[in-house]
Amino acid sequence: EAQVTQNPRYLITVTGKKLTVTCSQNMNHEYMSWYRQDPGLGLRQIYYSMNVEVTDKGDVPEGYKVSRKEKRNFPLILESPSPNQTSLYFCASRPGLAGGDTQYFGPGTRLTVL
Amino acid sequence: QKEVEQDPGPLSVPEGAIVSLNCTYSNSAFQYFMWYRQYSRKGPELLMYTYSSGNKEDGRFTAQVDKSSKYISLFIRDSQPSDSATYLCAIPFNFNKFYFGSGTKLNVKP
């Protein structure tokens, strides 16, 4: 089954404790992206990657890191999480960069930083 | 000014009603306009997209773009309880960035 998977689905952590949220897609997609979703603010793009070793900042990259060492994986790293990073996070992938290419979203990771 | 603004709702309608969901955008260079549907506790999924101005119809759903007023709409005819979800407008830019509206929560009552 074609899908985007994220782990963990739920995470409660404390301020300053480094964490990684994994994202993997099995569709051989070139483009991957991370979003956070907050009430009233909608989905905001954190980082995106157009291919292996090619990443760039979205609208809200502060406090996050990413890497794209393999085509299928795009982990999101929070080196020193803070309470304002409590949010619902989505990973997404799309086949390429054509304007109408569909983005496929993962199931989401709900992160709480105490 | 945000790139995309969306009526926050929530919107509650009886089954069978026509629903109108709307967004405005700021950049006249935007070319593609998308609508995503998000069920509770799920990731968004693409409903439909349009390129440039005009209408696009897919079953009970019609997407409309008015570039002169920078206004996009999604109409749902004969709404069903299964349409209850949050609807997000989205605009890709430069092929790699995506701007999403804040979402409108729709509840269709049986």
C-alpha cells in the first residue's frame, strides 16, 4: 500500500530533550515536506526537500532541523524542544514539482513539550 | 498579510444543503489552487485542484477561482454527513512551497 508513515504518533517530552520524528514514504517520491498544524493557524510549512541532500526552509523553520540522506526518509529533529513547539506535525510527499502534483500526508504526530 | 486567508467557520448545515467554502489570497502570481479535506485525527487529503481561473467540477464538488479578485471557492452540492470534515485551501508557490488556509470545519447534520 502506498503510504507515508510517521513515528511516533504521540509523544510527550520535556523542554530541552532532543527528539526525532521519523517520516518514510514508499512511493519513490522526490519531494517531501514537514508541516505543523495549530488551531487557528492552519498548516505551516517547516522544511521541505526536493531530493536527496537538497533541503530548504519553509515558513517556520526555527528550532527544527531536517536531513534527507535517503529518498524515502525525511526525519524532523528538535534538538532542544520548547513548549511553543507543542503541535500536530505532518509529513508529506509528492511525486515531483509539477504544480498539480498531489501531496500525500502521513497520519500526524501529536507532540507535547512540557 | 498572510498569503492565504480562509473563513474559519465552523459551518453547520443540514443534509442536502449547498455548502460554500472560501479563501482569499494575496499574490497574483499564484497559479494552482487546491482544496484538501481533513477528517478528524487524519492527515489532509487532496480533494481537487484548479489551474488559473475558472471552474472545475468533480461529482458533487466544484472548485472556482476568480483571479481578478483573488478569491477561491469550493462548493459542495447535496451535502452528506460523510462530508463533515475540515476543508483547507492550499496554494503551491514556486513548485516547492505550500501555503495553507487555516481551515473551515464543516458539520453536515443528518
